[in-house]
Amino acid sequence: MERRAEIKDFLASRRARVSPEDAGVPTFGGVRRVSGLRREEVAHLAGVSVDYYARIERGQTRGVSMEVLDAIATALRLDDAEREHLLDLVRATRPESTVRRQARRTSRARVSTGVQLVLDSITVPAIVQNICGDHLASNAIGRALYGNATDPAEPFNYARFVFLDPRAREFYRDYRLMQRNNVALLRQAVGREPHDEGLIRLIGELSTSSPEFTELWASHDVLRYRSGIKRYHHQLVGDVEFGYESFELTTDPGLLMLVYTVEPGSPTAQAMQLLANWTLPHPSIDEQTPDELRGEDLFVGRDAERTDICESDVTDGNRRNPEK
């Protein structure tokens, strides 16, 4: 992916989103030919010359300082994820960064034994994925949660499921929001790892197979996992709603662990208890039906006191809830 064109399109899309009124730029009547800020208005807000900003927007970023990039980010009202994305795009245009990134391997396709043991010790759904959104590992209740969405013959990938599998429209209760956020996550990922072969193949496949993906990709929105809300409709237990927290694995760069949070005593906690009883190995319930299991007092780990082991306040530092 051509980095200079990426910078141009990203900055132009951010300019178009900010109105002169929001930026505090005076207007003097007449017809404006742009929907947002003009280049000269961004340059004025950032404290640089119009020519210098125009060069940066064309992707000519050699020698541009962090201070100037930060001033441009402030002028365009970029959030944290957008600021980071801009820095990633600029770094990728520099020769030393290109050599370093080209030497990196493709997306990780497995997790260590230690990471799997951590997953197995967690009593709420927990999943590890790579930057492509490949579902690499999970605990038993995590597999049960996604059991009606996965194909045993092919590793589960979030983006392929979202855009290429009709079952996703029923599984995700906030389907359109999930589509937007999924694309924004991939856009952020390709900024960080522009030479990742798996990521390039995935984006190419989605671009040629899904008009919805292509439309959303052109928006240049970006997003990073932090915390948020997930709302699903499970084939077996109905509607469920989780908070979630995300953790980058420092021992496995490029991998992310998502841990779902469940409010004790909530309908979702009861649904997860039922799902665990119905789908996970348990010698006394193998022949029981879902209706019979509703009276059981079982949950993953059989310890109701620990359903809040990963519970925390769900906050969202972005303009929309990260949902994937």
C-alpha cells in the first residue's frame, strides 16, 4: 500500500470532517468549495506555512518533526487512535522504517502454551487474536460463545465473518456499527504493519468481495481496541451483552487478548451459565435439555463469586463503542 497516498487521503478525509465553526476559523460569507477546512486554514491553525502543510498532505514528510505533526493533529481534532495512525503512516515513509518493517514476519498464527493456560484459567469468555482478526485461541466458554459462528474446516476470522458470512447479521445485534469498527481496526492495523502479508491478502480479498467493505474502507476511519460493549444474539441462549477489556501480549508482539466481563446475576450471566452447562463437558448433564439446565447453579469454574474476576468500568475513549 502506497504510504504517500495513504497520508494524503487520511489527512484530506480528516479536513473534510472539521467545520470552520468547530475549529474557530472565521468565515466571511460566500460559497465554500470544500465541505470542511481548507488547507490554508489547517496550516494557520497548526502554525506552519500553507506550502509546508500542502507538502505534508501530499505525503512529502521527510524531516517533519513530531511537534509539527502534533500541531496538525490538534488542528484536525484527531483522537488518540487517529494521532497514532498519522505517526505510523509518516514513519512508514522513512527508509529505515521500511527496511525494518519489510523484515518482519507475517501475522502470528498460534499462541504459546503459557498463553493458552492463562486463557483456560479465566472463567469468562477470553480470546486471543492477531492484527488480522484471526481467532487464534480461546478458553472453553469463548469457543462456546462463538460456536454458532465458526467453521471447523477453516480458522475463524472476524472480518471475513462480518462481511462474507450472512449469519453475521443475526449474530451481531449492532451489525452496522460492528462493520464500521471492524474496518477501522483493520485500517489502524495496516498503518502499523503495512508489509504484513496476511493483512494485505485479507484487505484485498474483502475489497474485491464486499462492496460494503470497500465503501467503509474509503472513509479512512481508524480505531484501537480498548474497552467497550459487545452485543450478540446467540443461537442457543439468545441475546447477550458483555463489557470487554483488551490486553496486548508483551511476550507475543502483535497478539491481543480480549476478556469479556459479565455482570453477576444479569441475564447474560444466566445465559452464560446455561451455555456452559449445555456445551461444556460435565458427566451429570450430558443428556439434559436447555430447559432442564436452567435450574442448575453452574458456571465456568463453578464459582459464582468469581464472575466479576475481570469486571471493571467500561469506558470508551473513542467517538463510538469499539465493537467487533
